[in-house]
Amino acid sequence: MIRALILALVLVAFDAGAQSASVGLFNEANGRYRSGDFDSARRAYLQVVESGVQDARLFYNLANANFKSGRLGEAILWYERAYKLSPRDEDIVANLRFAHQVKKDRDPPANGNAVSLFLTKAFFYPTLSELSLFFALGWMGLLGLLGWRVWGRSTQVVWLVSLSICALLTVGGIGWLSFRLYHQASEVSAIALAEVVTARSGPDVDQTEVFIMHEGTKVRVVRSEGDWSLVRLQNGLGGWVRVDQIEPI
């Protein structure tokens, strides 16, 4: 018991020390960025990322440092990663939109009518953290109502209304969260990092060239075989590219 307690305290202290070091390095990277040393700031931000920190503001700052360093593909990659964590952050949305505008390949307009576009936007509007919170609140509410019913005094109508609301939050939250997680696992997107990427009809350099895309282009990864991945552009055109020329978001 004593050894386990000591180990737990050591792990907590180690985690706190690692977090403190990450915060210090993050602040140092911010200072380098403000002084105009963008490439050095980029390397420092990457060190923070490699320590395991997952934060939208960190990813956003790293994207800005990449953009200022002339690494457009990496900038779009990290803007996209920041957007996944914080899709309603105005700075992230604005810089991501601008980065897509300055890249060489133009994105096709969104397909579908106004209703389907609205439903798609509504489906992705809440973050995964918010959906998890909805589920947790509903579940805790159900447990509380159970205790209220067993040990407390409540009218039938009030109890049934409260139960319906909590059940809706619980079932809706877990269902919505499950669909979002399934979509995230099945729909893998990537960003082209090489200046020019040639897509071919098969996973080999001798195969026919299908199309060429440039740094910063966003694609959907269908599957991978060895050193090659089958990707599709937003217009549906597909081809095989080398995995070292793209990076999953």
C-alpha cells in the first residue's frame, strides 16, 4: 500500500513537472514568434506537441508559425487539426479559410441543396466534448431522479417530465456521439505536404498519371497499401499517392 501510494505521488509529480515544462516551452515559442523567429518558434511548438499536449490554441499557433515560415501545407494541416478541436473559434476559422484561398488548387463548391447543407452543418456543430457532456448530464440526471423517486417525495407529473428530459439527453447524446465517432474513424482526411503530388492509377510509380495536386490540398483517404494510399479529391476523382507526401489530419 505504501509503495503504491509513493508511486502514485511520484507519477503525479512527474506529470505536473511535464506540464510545467510544456507551458514554459509554449511561452518560449510564443516569444520567438513575436520576435519574428518563426522557424525556431515552429520547432518549439512541435516539441510541445510531441510531449502529448492536445490543445486548439497550440495547434493554431503552430499553424501560424508554419504559414509565416512558408510551409503552407503544414499550416493548413495544423489549422485543420485546431479546427477539429475548436470548430467555432473565429480566429481558427478565418485563418483556415484564408490559407485555403492562397493555396494553388481551388476547392470545388459544396454539393447539395440548402436543407442537406444545413443538416450537415448541424450534425457537426457540437464538439465531441460537448456531446460527451450532454450524455454525462443526462446519465447523472437519471441517477438523481432514481434516488429522488426512491427516497424523496415528488409528484408523478414532475418526475415523468424530468425523466423524459434526462432520457432524451442520455439517448440523444450517446447516439449522436456514436455517429460522430464512427464518422471520424471511417472518414480519414489528409493534407498534401509535398509541393507537387502526382496521383496514379495504381500503387506504383510506373502506373498512369491520373491527376496532380499541390501543397495544402485536402483529400479523403480511402485505403492504404504499403507505401501508397488511395485518395479522393472533393470532386470524387481518385488516385494513388505516396504516403510520405500526405499527412492525416
